[in-house]
Amino acid sequence: MRVFCASLATETNTFSPLRTDFSDFAQSFYAPPGEHPDTPTLCSAVFPALRRRAKDEGFTLIEGTATWAEPGGLVSAATWEHLRDEVLSQLKAALPVDAVVLGLHGAMIADGCVDCEGELIASARALTGPGAKIGVSFDPHSHLSAKRVENADIITVFKEFPHTDFVEAGEACVDLTLRAARGEIAPRISVFDVRMMDVLPTSIQPMRGFVDKIMSLEEQGDILSGSVIHGFMAGDSPDLGAKVVVITDNDAARGDQLARVLGMELFGFRGRTKPDFLPPAEALRRADASDRTPVVVADVWDNPGGGVAGDSTILLQEALNQNLGGVALGTIWDPMAVRLCFAAGEGAELDLRFGGKTSAHAGAPIDAKVTVTRLQRDAVQSFGTSVVPLGDCAVIRIGDLDIVLNTNRSQTFSPDLFTNLGIDIANKRIVIVKSTNHFHGAFAPVAGEILYAAVDGPYPNNPIHTDYTHLTRALWPRVDAPHAEECA
């Protein structure tokens, strides 16, 4: 048996002031064929899983490119076409193959291509023919098109938000694809369009119980796989919104029925799944008054993981206005400020302008006399078993506030973002992180309390008011009863 794998992934915020080109992929993660590390990345966990299976089972594994760009704005046409053609040429050279396994994100949109993953999967199908089995793994914050479903045999999606199970989702994709290629199963994919766009964290109810129910169905053997596409509200896609995916062993009718039942249950959760999002001033006042330290305050909308710059100063300015002490903030993306700090050196004091550079809606730059307390080349943080690059980083201090400046955009995943740079968050009263919910898994065990601050900025956080140009389907909350309109 011959199996080809590749990974091409990013998450596109089509409303972001940023743009994405090949340099963003090269900076974040780019592994040519055969050079994928032993550790997985968010969308390439299929690589180490396939290597283990190939070693144990003796099939031939042909590795293609694996690359990932930190979420950002529209991908340039030239970059998309180059990476697409790179992977497809590798697949063509590997033919004939019995299976193709692709680690994708699912929310990539390029200039001139609104469904990049659909085009890639359809092109792979055209090359391999109908006999090969194609398995794909997606992030739930993605757009599931008919083209993807029609051309794939297996679709697995991270179940958890925060995405603590990206390795398991990759392993499940590999296992089901190999079983299908060997004729052990005859997978049938059923999809139900929930017609809803909401924030669906699985760290709290009701989504916690809903995901547990799907996993129970898998464990009992009722289905081969069950997944939920949450949708990505910052992507202008015709397939925006939540969908339920059920894979059965040659029982499409059962899959269709179950996908609908689960989908309507999910629709019933609308408007009550996300945690309390507080105004920034209130979030910091509550954090300051709490005796359960450290209090972690999430800047949920200035999240580089959602494709924005991560250089908003609004929450930091509020902390300065309230004269808060014992605060750590990570991170503010500002490569030029980092460069100035490196030029000044550790221990230096300087007048520094930082943050607030990329958007009129992200606050003004901060002008302050700062002390450079730590400089680190090629800093990293962890996300589960994955290593996330932060680039060169500088820690600056204003009064009793420690602020991490970085050169590679990244949301905050783990406390080791701070500890790797000499900041002990156990000694802090308040820790401000730029992340919507991915921080939760690693910070919950060490946080006294977690609060969410909703700072309006460049991220389009209300689907009712977002100016989507490709969306034609009725979708809650833009429409109160989208399924009624569908029936009508």
C-alpha cells in the first residue's frame, strides 16, 4: 500500500488589515518533504501518526510539504497557487497511491479563491481517481463546502475548543483512511447545516456535554466518527457557520438522521454557549478586586489566532489608567519595538513607542519610558505537544507591569510563554493574554480565576453587522429562524 500525505494550512480573516504571503508560511512553519519534525503542529499531526503506522504496518509513506501560516488576512493569489501546485505536483509524482491524507485547517481564503481546501481536495481526487481514499483533518473554525464532502472519504475535525485534541483528530483521520483503503470499512459522510454562527467553547456547558455525547457514540460503535464544524465568523465564505458531520460504515440514511438530530440540538444552544464577555474596564476592575490570584484576563478579540495583528493597546492602556500593579501581558506584536529593545540591551531604560500600528480600531500606540528586563532570540511557547515560535522577544517593564513584545504573531497558548522569558505568573495578580479560548487548557490549572474581556477592534465579532458578500444562506443570528426559511 502507498500513502501520500501533506499539510497546507492557515486561517483567513478576510476583514483583517493584514495580508498573507509565502513569507508568513516560511516564518511560522515550513517543512519540505521528509523534514517534518517528530512533534506535530496544529494541522500536521497526521505526519507523525502516519510515520508510526507505516513503521509498524509496512506500507510505503510518501511525504509532501507541510506548512502553516499564523492566521492573518487574505492569502495572495501567487502564494496560494504556488503552495497548491507544490503539493499537487508531489502527489502526481507519488502516483499511484492507495490513500491521500491531508492535514488542513479549513478556513483558508485566497485572493480569487474562496474555497482553497475544496479546490485542493478536488484536484487531489482528479489526480488519484475514484479508487484512492482521501482523508482530511480540519480545525472546527472552518468552512465546510460541498466540494470538500463530495471529494473526501474521511473528514475528522478537532472536537475541543480549546483545541487540546488536535493530535487525536489527526490520528483518527489516519486510522479511518487506512481502514477504508484496506476495504475494512465503507465510510459514508453525512452533513447537516446547523445554520448558526456562534462561539462554541467546549471547556464549559452546554458544549462540554454535547461533545461528550458525540465521543460516546464513537466509543459505542454507533458511528465511525462525529464532528462539529463551528464556523469562522471572520471569514467571508458562502459556507459560513456550524455544521455537523457524521461518518457511518455504509449507512448513509442512519448518518443523515443522526446528523440532523445532533444539528438541531446544537441549534438549540444558540446564544448561550459562550462565557460572559466583559467590557475591558469592568474586566480589569473585577480582576483587581479578586483575591483568587492570578486572575487571567483574556483579550478575546485582539487574538492573532483569529487573523488580527495582536498589537491592540486598549486593554493595556486601561490597566495603566487604573494604575494596576502586579500585571503581566503577553503579547503585543511589534517587530520594530523589539528591534529597538535589542539595540538598547537588557537593563536599558529608553523611551519607547509600541503597539497600535496596524489598525485604526486597535488603540493608539503607547509612549512610555520602559526598562528592558529580558531579551530572547527565537523564543517559543508550547501548545500541547506542539512548539509554537514567537520569534525574537523583548520583555519591557512599565512600573509594575511586565509586557512581552514579539516578532512572530501568535496568540497565547501556555504559561510557558511567560516563564520561558523569566516572568513568574504565580507572583502576578493579573495576567492578560491575547486569545479567545485556546489559552484555557493550560492556564486553567494555574489560574485563580479566568475573565474574558471583549474589546471591540479589527476582528468582526458580530455576524449580524458583518458585511459578508459571499453569504447567501439564512443564518442565525442574522435570521431568527433560518430553518423555517429553508423549509419555506
